[in-house]
Amino acid sequence: MRVFDEEVGRRWDQDADCWADGVRKGHDIYRDYFNNPAFFEFIGDIKNKKVLDAGCGEGYNSRLLAQKGAQVVGVDISPRMIELAREEERRDPMGIAYHVASFSDLDGFDSRSFDIVVSFMALMGAPGYEEAVSEFFRVLRKGGALYISISHPCFMTEKVNWIEDKQGNVVSIANSDYFSSEPYEERWGFSKSKVLEKFTITYFPRTLSQYLNGLINAGFVLKRIAEPRPAEEICEKYPSMQRWRDHASIFLYVHAVKPQ
């Protein structure tokens, strides 16, 4: 598993600077206008909580967590991402500690040392899901909460396609290979950016039952699940999001707790 982790880290190292530049310039419209607002509402109050941001990347969301009053620790498998996060912390100190680590192996952290573990859109890009959620369970205090956001496994398969009518309007979604467990790569860039450079994202697909049963098997109690839809006013501003309001869910949120 560590070999796969290291390969994922190397891949993100290659794209880290371009990724950070796009995120910090507001080019990720799905994050800024849809996913983050919905997910932070899902998480709720985190003031004065010690929070682990698992898969923190260059620290964008770690800083948002800190702005909401949390004491934040971020971990990421990419050394370059962590370097960029630390540079931003030095420029604008928020008390965030960043560490290079796989969230599938959190040996550097004591058991029962966090109130909350949050993972923003990272678990579908990691090979060791069962190991990760087991580690999340270990480092959480009793009664602690886990919040994860992922690409919706029922719709975001490798072979997802949109069906359009003769006028070019999206009328339905089609996908296949839902049960495939073969990792695959995807090339994409930020839709708001004029930069042509794209990223290579590696996905490790899992079914909905694998995600949920992995949490249950680790000892978590499931509390809440959400499938957010973009607001109508956001769809008016960014019409490409309308398909995710009308036809399918692009994101899945899960809230689970470690029993007292």
C-alpha cells in the first residue's frame, strides 16, 4: 500500500504548483460556489475543536477551518503540497501545523488526540481506504466526529457520460463500470481558468457499500449522509452546474462518530 501512496504523492508533487495557483486565484468554481459552502454547512460548528484535515493539499481548506475557530493540523502525502501550505502559513500565520504523511498511516499522532477529522475530496484518490478510516477512528477522541466529502460513487464512475438532446441540452446521465475496482486516471483543469495546463488525477473507485461498510467495520456509527445540489442562483451564474441539480449528485457527504 505504501508503494501506491508514494506514487500518488509523486503525482501530486508534479501538479502542486499549478493546482495551488488555480485554487488560490478562485478558478475552482465547484469548490468555491458549491462544494465548500455545502460541506461547511454540513460540518457545522467547529470553534475551539482540534481538527485533523486529512489530505489537506496546499492548505486552502485548512485555512478556512482555522478561520472558523478550529485548531487545525493538516496532513498530505505530497511534500510539495505541504511545502506550499507552510509557505502560506509563514506569510499569514493562523496556527496551523502541517505534516507530510499518508492519512492511511498516522503513526506520528497519538490515539484519541483529535475532536474532529475532516477529509475534503481526498479519499477517492487514495489507495488505502480501509486503513485510512481505521486510522481516523484511532486518532479521534471518544465521541469525536468524522466528516468526509467524496465524489459520489454511484455517478462519478470512469465511464460517466451526459446525454444531450438535438439542441445540446443535457437530458440525462449514463454511466457504467460501477463495480470496477481498477484505478484509473483523468485529465482535467479548472473550468474558470484560461490556463491550458491540466492535472492528472488518479482515482481508486469503490462502491457506496464499500465506503459505508468500511466506516462501520472501523467502529464508526453513521449519523448523517447528504447529497448536495447546487443552488438555482449558482446554476444561473454557472450553467454547467445545472446538470448536477437536475439529473445526478456529484458529491457525497458522510458524518460518522466514534462511540463514547
